[in-house]
Amino acid sequence: MSEAESAAARGATAFFGQSAVSGVLRVLNIMVLTRLLLQQEIGQVAVLGVIYGFGQFLGALGLNHAAPLVVPEQEELGRLDKIKGFLRRSVVLIVITTTALVGILLLLAPLIAATGVLDIQVLTLISVVIPFSSLEVFLDSFLLARYEVRRLALGRVLFDATRVVVTVGLVMAGAGVAGVVVGWLLGELLAVTLYGSASVRSLPVKSSPIDMRPVLAFALPALLFQAVDVTIQNTDRIILLTLTDLATLGVYDIILGVLFMMSFVSLAVSTSFYPVLTRVRVHEEIENREGRMDYAVGLLLRYVLLLLVPVAMIGAMNSHILLDVLFGAAYSNFPNAALSFSLLILAYAAWGIVYALYSVLRSMGEAAFFLVTGLAIIVFEVLGCWYLTSLYGLLGSAIIRCAYVFLLLVASLVRVRQRGIRGLSRLARPLLKVSVASVLSALFVLFMGPRNLIECAVWCCLALLIYAVLLLLLREVRDVDFRVARHILPTPLHGVVNAVERACLGETALSS
């Protein structure tokens, strides 16, 4: 196995475990909150989430995007002292920026409270969360850049677990929406503490100054893209609230919250590949060699397809059942909720590919593309969402989100080709095989018709097993998959992997 494959597999081992645990915790959190809070209160949580998202990434000042580029370059030069200098100066800049953001939010708080959507208390609480959330997202990226995978994965799990336990506990105690925000705050405090201590580990005590001008020259355009991206993610929410009510927004946000768990899969794969892609790009530039980047990108996209398409098909063909089992009849029977879920889960499979392509482009230092396409999508989303939401409500917002995801997919594929990545057309045959196996697996769940959470979990797991068997029969499983599996799975399971490999690929598979 190549060094790139090994590094990505080691990262994926920890990130997949973390993603699975975090995904379960977040879905559990949503399930409990939908039974403890009214749909209108869930809508208020959604509005707070919009403020949270904008504050978090604006406060990070784009330095979370700069870290995976600055840190590997300084590591190549052996300048850990400059990495320490970058860390210190970045933290200072983030503290200054978030202080300004908090001041602006507190000034606007009376105007927001006057709309009746949120009160002063929760607005004050969310303003306290913003500085810590910005530091958390930067330190997360810094640890990823240093490839401190296990510490980062553990920190993410503890972060999610703290938010779930505290949030649910406070809401059950009667704190309502304010309890949700306090849970967010305590989770961020824990994450900053853990990530901060892990970030300075193995770095020298003394730091050397680093010129932040070229860093900010990359970070600020990345920040602009991040602002555009967060705007894209929340424009439909804002328009939906404007044209309907908090209850409709609450249902929509719950659907998006569940589907965000699919992003954990592409996030786990893409984040484990991202430092590898950055290093491959640097080596290709230094050695003036090409080809390895094409292979790494093809491998990344194939694994995203293998993991997301079956989940999307099972969810799309069983949307009413899943909503009823997870959140109850109030959500599954909400007008157009099931149809919106079906459309959106298919779109989020495509979004996984978009996220992977964005990771590729970011590793290549791309910035202008994100800004241009993002601004175009915002214009498209505002006009289209206002029109369709005024006609179809929840369904209109879902249709527009699906439309802009596929537009971003096309634009991203065109751009990576323009940047010299070749061979992506070879993914057409794997996509066809994966789609066939996924549809058959989804039909199995539909036929079994699960009636409760346990049945749903059992039949979905069996469907994924059927999917894996179908991939074997369709000869989509390759030798590289077994090499990756041996890096991901613990040593006691390597014998099983070897046996399956011999059965699928022949006796010579292991010696190749």
C-alpha cells in the first residue's frame, strides 16, 4: 500500500469510529429534543443555529482553512517553532475578531428580540458561545493539519457527548431553549480545553514569529468563501421562516439535522484524505511529477460513493417510515415532510461528492472558484427559494436546496478537471453498480416495513449487508479495498479480511 493510502486509512480508522459515535449521539439528541420541545421551540433552536454557524466561522477568520496549508509546509522545513508562532498569533486574532462579533450581536439583540422569534436571554447566551466555538473550529483544523488523529477524534466524541448530556438534562429540568444553548456552551468549553492542550503538545516551548501576511492573504478569501457557504446553507431557512412559521422551520431543520449525519461520512473520508492531498500536491510541485493526485482523488470519490449512495437510497425509499420511527407522527405526517426528506437525502449523497471535491480544490489552494460559484448560488437560491417556498412551503425550500447542490456538483467537477485532475469518468461504472445494489437493498427495507426503532435498525443493517454482498457479486470490490480494510480494522480481524479477499480475488490476491 502506498504512503498516501496508508495515511488516509489510518486517519479513516479513527474518524469513522468518531463519526459513527458522534452521529448516533446527535441523532439521539434530536430524537429526545423533538419529544421534549414543541415544534415552535425546535424552530427557535434552528434560528440560534443560524447565528451559531455565522459566528463560529466568521470568528475563525479563515485561519481554520489556512492551518492545513501552513502547518505541513513548516513541518517539511522542520520549523516547529514557527508552527507554535502561527498557533499563538492565530489565537490572538480569533479572540479579537470574536470580541467584535459579540459586541455587534449584543447591539442587535433588542432588534431581534422585538420580532418575537428569540428573547434577550438566549441571545446573550449564544453571544457567549461564539468565541469558544471559533477557537474550537480553528484548533480542530490545526490538530488535523498536524494529523493528531486519535486525540482529535476523542475530543470530537467528548464534545458531542457533553452537548447531548447537558442539553437533554437541562431541557428535561425545564430550561427549555436556553438549556440547549448552555449545552452548546459547555461542549465548546470542553473542546477548547482538550484541543488547546493537544495543540501545544510536542511543540517547543519557545515560538518564532511567522509572517501572517501571506497566511491572511489565503485565509481571508477562504473566510469570504466560508461566509458565502454559511449563507447558502441558511438562506432557505431564513426565507422559510419569513414566509411560514417557526413550526415549519423546526420540521425542516430536523430533517436537515438528520441528513447532516450523512455529511459525517464524507467529512470522515475527506478530512482523512485532506492532509494527504496537501502533501501530494506539495511533493508533485517539488518533484515536478504528476499522476499521484489523480489516483488519490479517484480513490476519495469512490469511497464517498460506496458509503453514501446506499444510505441515500434506503432513506429516500423509506422516508415516511424513518421520520415516524425517529421523531413521531407529528413530523412524519407534517405536510410534504416525507417527500422533502426523500429529495434531500438524495441531494446530500451528491453533497458528499461536492464536499470531497471541495477538499481537493482547497488542498490545491483554490479560492476564487468558491467565491464566484457561491455568490451565483446565493442569487439563485434567494430568487428560487422565495418563489417556490411561497407556492409549496416546506417542499419548495427542499427543491431549491436539491437544485443548488447539483449545480455545485457540476461546477466542482468542471473545476477539478480544469485544475488538471483526470480520470474521473472511470467512476461511471462503479456508480452504476453501487446504484443497482443500493436500490435492491432499499427495496428489502421497504418490503420488511419496520414499525419501531429496533426493527428499523435491524432491517437497515441487514440491507447494508445485502448491499455488500451485491457489490461482491457485481465484482466492484477491489484489491485496494482489502488493503485499506487491513489498515482500518484491528489485527484480529485481518484473517477474516484475508479469507474474503482470497474468495473474491483468488489465491494470488495477498501476494500482489
